[in-house]
Amino acid sequence: MSMMKGFSNAFRIPDLRKKIFITLGLVFVTRLVSQIPTPGVDWRALQGVIEAAKQTSGGGGLLDWFDVFTGGALGQCAIGFLSIWPYISAQIVIQLLSSVIPSLEKMKKEGESGRQQLAQITRYLTIFLCVVQSWGIATMLSHPGAFGAAFAGTEIVVNPGIGFHLMTVIGMTSAALFVMWIADQITTFGIGNGASLIIMINITSRLPNALIAAWERYFGLGGVQATAPIAELPIIVIFFLLVVMGTVMLTQGVRKVTIHTTRRSVSGGSTYGMQQTFMPLRVNYTGVMPIIFAQPLIQIPSAVLMKFTDPTSPGLSGALNRFAQDLSNPTPLHLVVYAVMIMFFAFFWVATQFNAVDISENLKKDGSYVPGIRPGRATAEYLDDMMTKITLIGGTGLLIVALIPMILMGWMSIPWVIASFFGGTSLLIIVGVALDTLRIMESHLLVRKYDGFLSHGSLRGRSGV
């Protein structure tokens, strides 16, 4: 009841109501962009090839991954197929490079001017990625054998050639840059982070397909008989609610490190200092990054191996092809490799992004310290050791959430379109972005003396160090 009252109050505040309508309008425009087909592509032939390739892979492969995160733009090869992902990829690359390249690290510490320079570099890198990726897409469409040897004779492009390549590059690059601009406008004039919201909307746009598939599975639809007992449905629903609860706990969980401030200053007769605060270290510090890194690094090499090896060969070529198939499908080998890579990238991301030395130096400059720990190097070692333990817990939780869709597909034969909402990147992004957006809306409500979305306490987004 309090949640519904909160949404009702949100539309009573003119400024907040304006931000909500701006956000909804801009998100609607991005959905339109993802539905405009690329000129020169026979999208019906493309859909046939994609569906056949998905059935061959068994679900959960690269094509399914692209379909979810582009909001269905893959099926008709829309000009908005690249969506916001080149921009996100460029941000990740710059964020990683700023940890190892001194000049970028210096820009990062220069305040607003440095951030503007990094933003400009990110945009240039986005353009480069758009051109490379759209050229690669045009090449794949012109040579359908890239989807599998069985599709080598299929004609997807009406008039292949350099003209089609250039038209695809210009169309997809322009659309991606337009979506990037919309994301910036949402961040500036709307509610929440524009890029994150666009990704979440792309993912949730596949929810109707998941509901239809679930209805067909348990009740039958359009002459298709149900394939699973109805008694399984309440178990799946309860399990889904438990997974969502666990994901919320993983997203919001923090380890509070006590901080004491010893600096004193007297102004107007008031004394400040000797305050006790907390430094929140996020349990899931890495977010969805380990999954985003691990999935392509498994699927892309597998796809390359399957393309250049012969499954009928009794020798090395056949063995490599079978290995690639086991690696790309939800087999025990895939689960083990996927788990190892997620844990590796969880620690890798923390090692490159969490700078305990800088944090300890900033604490020392501010006259702050961790009780019982000497300022400086000892504090840095303490925070680094604490973050390592937290990452082990957070990485394990992330691993469980990431493996749930694979287990549901492999052991219960649940289709990917349904299983993808039970965990993995999809659920983590939906939960994280929803919490952040609601927290921002709630802050507007509380400032204007309205009740928040919860009867007791307040929402907490993905805050923390």
C-alpha cells in the first residue's frame, strides 16, 4: 500500500512528474529505434536462420544473449541493434585503462575538467567500436555461413557488396550514437542513469515472450499441448521469488567499516570532530561485470572452433568440435569453466578498480582512521584484506545467481526465454537499476515531505565504495 501511495505522490510533484514523463518519452524513442529494420536485409530469412541456429545451440548462446540485451532488435536486424552497448563497452575499457595508464589516471583525479576529457575520449572510442561492430555485422549478414555451415546458401542480404556495408555502418553507427545521446539526456533531465535504464528496458521488453512461453509450457497455447505438469508452476514461482530476494540482498549488501575522525575545527562557538562514521564496502562490488566478461569469452571461442572444425572427423578436428559444443551448451564442462571465469573476473575487477592505497591516503589527509589500525600502509593492507574476503562472498553469491538459468535449462529443460529471468545478468541489472531509480524518486519525495515507498526506513541503491 505504501508503495502505491509513493507512486501516486510522485505524480503530485511537478518537477518529479516532468522528469518521469521525459524519461518515459525518451525510452519510447529508443524502443522505436530498435524496431526499424536495416535496409537491404530480408528479415524473414534472417529470423529463420536465427531460430534454426538457436535450436542447434540449445539456448543460452550468443544469439540468445544478443536478443535479450538488444530488446529483440536482433530478429529484424534493426538499425538500433548495437543499442547502448558500444558506449557501455567504451566506458568499461576507459575505466580499466585509467587504472594502468598514468595520463588517464591523472585525468580521473582532475575533477570536472578531467571527467569531461575522459567522457570525450569515451565518445570517440564509442564511434570506433560502432564502425567495427557494424562492419562485422554487415559481413556476417552477407555471408550467412558465419551462423553455421548449414546456412551457407541462404540469401539474407538483397544486394550484398560495399554499398550495403557502408549503408549498414552509417545506419547502425548513427542509431547507436543517437541512443547514446538519449541516454545522456535521461541522465541529465530524467530519472536515474540513462544507459542503465535503456539496458533494463531492453531486457524487460522480452518479458511478454517469457510469459507466453510459460503459459504454453504449463497450459498449452494455440493447439500446442502443455509440456510440463501444472504442479511445477507454483514451485517455479516460489523459487523465482526466492531468487529475487537473494538478488536484492546481494545487490544491497554492504560491510560497514567504522571510521573515526580526529580533526577539530571551531567556528561560531561550535566544535566539530571526533565523529564516528562508516565506510560501506559493497558485497557485490563488481556488479554484473564478471558475467559480462565471462559469457562472451566462452561463447566466441566456441563459435570459432565449431566453424573451423569438422564434427564428423574422427581426429583432432572432431574432438575440438565436440569440445566446443560442450563448452557452449549448458553441460558440466560449461558450468565449471563459467564458474571459474566469473570468480576470476570478480577478483580481477576488484584488483583493478578498488585502490586501497588511495583510500587510506585520503582518510589520512582528512584526519580519519580505522579504530585499532595505524593510518597509512597498515590501513591500506587492512582494507585490501577486508575487500578480498568480501569479494569471495560476493563472487560466490554472483556465481550462484549466474548459474541458476543454466541449471534450469539443463536439468528442468526450461526454455532460455524463461530461464534468463531467473538469474544471471538480466535479473541483476533489473534489480539493481530498479532499486537505484526508486531510490532517486524516493529522495525527491522525502525532500518535499512526502512518505517514501516503504512504511519503515528508506530504499538503498547500489551505494558503497
